[in-house]
Amino acid sequence: MKKNILVIPGDGIGPEVTTWGKAALEKIAEIFGHEFVFDEALMGHAAIEVTGEPLPDETLEKARKSDAILFGAIGHAKYDNDPSLKVRPEQGLLKIRKELGLFANLRPILLFDELLQASSIKPEILRGTDILFFRELTGDVYFGEKIRSEDRNTASDLMIYHRYEVERIAHKAFQAAQQRNKRLCSVDKANVLESSRLWRETVQEIAKQYPDVETEHMFIDNAAMQLIKNPKKFDVVLTANLFGDILTDEASQIAGSMGMLASASVGESTGFFEPIHGSAHDITGKDLANPLASILSAALMLEIGFGLKDEAKLLVDTIDEVLKEGFRTHDIADQSTNRFKVLGTAEMGKLVLK
Amino acid sequence: MKKNILVIPGDGIGPEVTTWGKAALEKIAEIFGHEFVFDEALMGHAAIEVTGEPLPDETLEKARKSDAILFGAIGHAKYDNDPSLKVRPEQGLLKIRKELGLFANLRPILLFDELLQASSIKPEILRGTDILFFRELTGDVYFGEKIRSEDRNTASDLMIYHRYEVERIAHKAFQAAQQRNKRLCSVDKANVLESSRLWRETVQEIAKQYPDVETEHMFIDNAAMQLIKNPKKFDVVLTANLFGDILTDEASQIAGSMGMLASASVGESTGFFEPIHGSAHDITGKDLANPLASILSAALMLEIGFGLKDEAKLLVDTIDEVLKEGFRTHDIADQSTNRFKVLGTAEMGKLVLK
Ligand SMILES: CC(C)[C@H](C(=O)O)[C@@H](O)C(=O)O
Ligand SMILES: CC(C)[C@H](C(=O)O)[C@@H](O)C(=O)O
């Protein structure tokens, strides 16, 4: 199989980790005889530095022409501390999601048995958890009109949904539920928000077409609680953009660390694969980042982007093995025991490739 | 001390639990020689049934005349399952918050040592946690304009903040931090939302007036994760209405159960005290609800509303003692051991009063 893959390292630890996601894809190509052709492009702070734009036209063009994109992370402390800056790294990520029509963000909460202990949640609560999040990615308050009054004393963002936006992701989520444990939980705040009432109405409507799936509706506040109280009760979780952002970061504690979770954004054409962790300025360049989320992003690209199940499985199994052998990065190492061999980013990357 | 207290039982388990919050106040009045004069009023589904309105004028009038309000819970399955209903219970709660100017919602995460085991989070992660949330309560997407298009295919809610709204709650939060461990974490989504950028800007400005408080800004997605990863790192948490709704429900797992958390809403005049749990239709009338959050709401009324510290302490200490003696309601009983004596709502209420 021949595929064109665009690598966008982005900001912070992005470059450090995508090195290993890319290397994993190269290794897979070698083993299975595929031809992956790589190109690279700028986005975020890295792009602003060079071109003044968080998403240069050249990057967008390359993205459109590629079969899949491997992305790293976005964001920089400079902008976080100065809310008044007009050009911001995150605009690049939001724009590419919108331009490529990446309306469905899939975030599987993959639990490695070996990492049960790395979580702040009790292992007996976690064991057996297997959740697949469908986060809507191109609507909601992320993309609604943003207004700052002239005196700068009032600011607003429009939380807005159109029925078709809810329908198309709902179908994807229900179809996934049919392939899994046939349970779907849709999360909203319909007791307060009109956009959530449209969301709930629409999901109720679509649910009728999937009578084999058991559908539940939950308020976001309750969901944020249930997710850590009893994560096993969830199978597919369907949410709007903002609620999905919050819930999936929270859910990273189920997997032991943000450093272990990857996501796939799909929609109209090219798929976009990235770790769910951020740019992590505080550990950038220190060889402390966990490269496994990027390697798992590569696995998602193989499985969801290219339909290469065996190839994806090899990557996941290899990570499992490395963990079983006691190797850890800092974020997933239990500091209270010396049972683990704690590795830097590069050592862990190399080990998985071997 | 003479005080007029309005009891609004509300919906679902509201009446069952406020019975005990009220009884606790009566008992305290008796012991300490105060005069608490009680009145009662309707709100939510209970009020809609009788008057057609979720917040009847009579309730609002009584509320304005009282010194403090003890509230139960709001909401009903009928409305949750039918997003198209125009008159909804929650409108009553939102309206009373707005009408009484209750802009600051204080949610202390009170950890009873005895309940460390009741949480899904590991005891060693929890031990020593002491967080006080300041949730803004009369602004945000809760109160911004709600629009449904004529064809009903588009729906929106305006997420909006004015600088003065952020300032007044920020001052309260910083002042509380000065009395506590002098750390404040402000939560927003300033990397995406304009209203969050106003929020962050304003908090940064106000922070200069409290140089003795260590201020940190965190994105909501990260906060949802950190809260369960390392709850001890938080002291005062300051958030907008929606983010506060989500984070505090999530934080209830730190306290072992929603059934253990109370909140105080304060602002321009009369204070409003309520459990953070909801109406819990599924257990209504089954004598399964935990009355402790309502009794803790009464304690907050005594302390924050009336400045009666000893009286509040007596209630909290009594609950502590009852827990130490092994008594539990269903929500906080560890089913895997028979070390606990599991009580119904009424039995637990009576026991605390004794
Ligand atoms: C960086 C930020 C804009 C982004 C988001 O909020 O969508 C990130 O948190 C994510 O979850 O991918
Ligand atoms: C019932 C609902 C409107 C309310 C809210 O969202 O504010 C509740 O969840 C709360 O936290 O008090």
C-alpha cells in the first residue's frame, strides 16, 4: 500500500514525540512492505515564528493532498499568559479541523493492564474499562462568533449547533456502538442549554434507527462524576466539542496518563491523528515526554485511516510488551517502588521500535 | 439570634433531605438558644404542578424577605426526556439565583477521614485534600440569550461575561484564599474562548491586589484531569458558571459521594444553601437518599449566612462522629465489607440529631 503522510510536529513536546510516531510508521512500512511517503509542515507557534500565521497556506495545501496527517501538539506559554494577543497557535489547529471537515474526533480510552496502578483511580474500579469517545470537532462554542466589546469589558462566544452537525456524528457513534458493546451515552446540558436540547432531540431521533443500541442521555456534570465513579458503565460516549474536550482529558486518568492516549479526527477526507496531550512547555526538550501516545496515534492512523488492522495491532502489542517488561516513562512510573525501569523519550521510542 | 429561614424542598429527593437539614437547624436553635422562624415555599416541578410556574411570585417574595434559604433539589425525568417542553423546573433555580443576585457559589470539598475508602480514587491521593470552589453563578452561557431557529434546526446559547461579573467573584475568591492556604487556581479555556480571555485578563489584574496569594491559571480540560490526578495541589479554585458546574460534580468523588457536599450561594443579600446533588428521581421516596448534604447545607447557613461558627462546627463534628461509629447511607457504604451499618435517609437523619 502506498500512502502520503504529512507530519506536523507543532509546538512544545510535539516534535520530540512525533519523531517516534513517524519512526513507528516507517518500521511498519518496512515490516509489511508498504510505501509511506512523508512530508513535513508547520503549525501553531512554530508556524507563527516563521510565517506569522498559525496555519500557513502551504501547510493546508500539503494537508489536503496527503492521505493522513500525524500531528504532535500545539500551544505556547507566551500566549497563555497574555490573553490579549490576536494571533494564537491554537487557531491553527481549529482552522485545520474546520478546513478538512474533521467533524468526528474518536478518542479510545485504551487501558493497558500494566498501567492499572499508574492511575489515581483504584484498579478495581478501572479494570475492564473500555470507552470510545466521539467528540464533535467542528462546531459548538469553539467556532461560534466571538465578540469583544469596544470598551473591552464584555466578551462572548456563541455556543451553536445545527441539526446536521449532530446527525452526522451521531450516526458515526451509533455505528461504532453496534460494532462494540451496543451501549451509547450521549452527554449534554439539556436542562439549561438550548443547543443541548437540539443535541438531545436529534440524538433521540437518530437512536430510533439503531434499536439494537441501548441509548442513554446524561448531563455533563453528572457524566464528569460517573466517569470516575464507575467508568465501566460506559461504552460509546457521544459529546459536543467543549464537553468532549473536558471529559476526554479527565478520562486520561483512566488510562493512567495523558501520555498514553491518542485520537483520530475524521470526516470528509484526510484523517488527522494526534496524541490528546498538549504541548507541555514545562517538560519540553528535557527528554521526559511519553512518546507512546504518538506511536498510538500512528496505530490509529493505520487502523482507522488505512484499514490496516494487523499493522496497528503490532504496534499496540509491542507497547503492551514493553510495559510488561517493566519499562516506563516518567508520567507512568510509580515512584514509590523501584520495580520499574524509567526511560527518557528517546530510549522508550527506540525500545518500542526494536 | 433571631432569623427567618425559608425552606424550599423542591423536587425528587429534595423534600426527603431538607426535612433533616431543617430539623438540624431546629435542634441547633434549641441547644444554643436561637430563634429560627421557618416558612416554606415551592419551586421547580413541584411549583409547576401547582401554579404553572417554576418560580411562583410568592416564593420569590418570601425569599426576598427571609434571612437565608435552605433548598433541596430540582428537576424531573419528564422534562429531561422531552427537550421540547417550554416550562422547565430548572428555570426556577436559575431565576432565583439571578433575582437574588447570588453571584458566588461556594462549594467546599470537605473530606471526612472516614470516607476516604468510599471514593473511587485512591485514599493516598485524596488524604489531605481541602478545596474551596468559587463558581460564578449568575452569568455565562447559563444566562446568555438562547435562540432556536424557526425551522428548529439551529440552536444557540450565548456564553458571555462582563468584566464586573468576573471582578466581584474574583475578589471573594482571593479574600478566601488569604484566609486559607494562599493559593488560587483560576480555570478557563482562554486558548479558545474570548469570554475566557476576558476572564483570565481580569483575574490577572485582580491578582495584583493580592500579592500574598499564589495565582495559577489552568485550562478547563487540564483542570478536569489534575483534579483527580492530584487534588491536593488545589486550594481555592475560581471558575465560571459552566466549568464550575462540571468540576464540582467531578470533585464530589473526592468527598466520596455527591451525598456529602453542600454549597452556599451568596451575593447581594439573602444567602441560599443547598446540597450539590440533584433530584435523583431514581431513588426518590425509597428512603435511600443521603441527608448529610442537607445537614451540611444547614451548617454552611449557620457559618456563612449567620456567622455562627460554633453551631456549624457542632453539626460537622456530629456527622464526623456518626461516620466514625460506622454508620453509612447507601451511597457511602462500601458494599464489599460488612463493617458498616447501612441506614435509610430517616434513620441517618435521626441519628445525627440525637
Ligand atoms: C489545544 C486546544 C485548542 C484543543 C481543544 O480544546 O480542542 C486541545 O485541548 C484538544 O483537546 O485537542
Ligand atoms: C440543576 C442545574 C440547573 C444546576 C446547574 O447546572 O447549575 C445544578 O447542576 C447545580 O450545579 O446546581
